[in-house]
Amino acid sequence: MLRSVNDLKGLSLRATDGEIGSVDQFYFDDETWTIRYLVVDAGSWLVGRMVLISPISLGNVDWAAKLLEVTLTRKQVENSPNIDTHKPVSRQHEAEFLGYYGYPFYWGGTDLWGPVLHPADLSERTATAEARSVPKQESIDRHLRSTNEVNGYYIQAVDGEIGHVEDFLVDEETWSIRYMVVDTQNWWPGKKVLVSPQWIESISWKESKVHVDLSRETIKDGPEYDDSGPVTRQYEELLFGNHDRGGYWL
């Protein structure tokens, strides 16, 4: 099932021995469009501190109670490496964080989750010696992006702008971002459309703009997104069929 990032923000997280805070935002990998970390506001427990939680660490999810269970202790979370969420998270810091928990590096090898493999499939694995080692030189390319940062980015079709990013829809099992929810109010008042990362041609981070290889008319002719109910496979087939593209499930 697909979940809205805006709805996920504010969910409570509970470790094996107590509450640890609430979801503030998410970091996703802009190469695979997969959520890599939940950024958690620790609140009064760790005043002024944000902590990262990997989807690998998530246990049961009670959507009705808006509660995410985490398979970690509060002490483990408290002693995790500090991350300054006001600055870009470097590959070096990620390696330190993943090494602390004994998780494999998602940017190398076969230990990846999303868009097919579930994070839960990795939760019982132990990191290899290679996965625990911290790179000697930090990668120049940074592919970790904040959902808060990309929210509001303009969508640029091949023949002009069509709106801006309002939300993201995430697969609750693989934690892959399946769609950006685009508000087109300046062009089609009141209409929202879904744009798949598969249609992205490039992203200008400096200009805060996402370029897609579709025309405005093609997107306009697609089905309107209604956030009052779940996205059905029938709707997705209609969406991808209108754009003459294969769906992510193929």
C-alpha cells in the first residue's frame, strides 16, 4: 500500500523499552528514490537532537495508532552517531552510522532495499567486515535528499512548468517513493496529478526544479489524483497507460 509522506510525518516511534520521538522528515536516495532514513525529533528525551532511524530498524507498524515500533533500545539510539540535519549528510557520516548498527551500506553490493527488496529482509543480517569499514575518502557525489527540501520544487515538462511538488507517496513495504504528488493549481485549478520518478529526465538542485520528459498536455490528460482514498492498481494502470510507459511492477 502507498502512504503519504505528509501523513507519515508526526508518527510516534517506540523502541523496545519506550518512546523515542516522532517523525520529522525523511532522507531519500535520489538515484533509486528510496527512503534511507527517518529523521526523528527526540523531543524532551534528547532535547534539541534529531536522530536517524533506518527502515531496517522498523518492526510492526500500527497505522491506526500512528505508531512505528523500532527494534532498538533507547540506549542504542541515544549512543548513535550525531548527525547535523541542517547540513548535507556525507557518505562518511552515513558509513559511521550504518557501521554503528552493523547494517550494510546500501550504495554498494547486493544489500539494497527498494524498489523490490524489503528493509525487513535485511534486519536479521550482520554486516560483513567490508560493510563495516568506513571509506577512506568521502564520495564527492551526495545522493541523500530531504523530503522537506524537495517539497515545493517546480515540475518542468518539456514545454513548460506544470506545478510544484506537494507530497510523496511511499510503498510501505519497500520504502520506495512511487510518486510525487504535484499541485497544478496555477495551471489547472484544484487538480492534482501523480508523477513517477521513472519519468524524471533530470533535477536541478540549484534551481529547485524537476524536469520530466513528458509534455504538459500528456500530463493534463492523465487521471486526476484524489487523496481521499488509496491509489488502486487500476488507477496506476490508467496512469502509466496514458503516458505509454510500463509500470514499476513490470
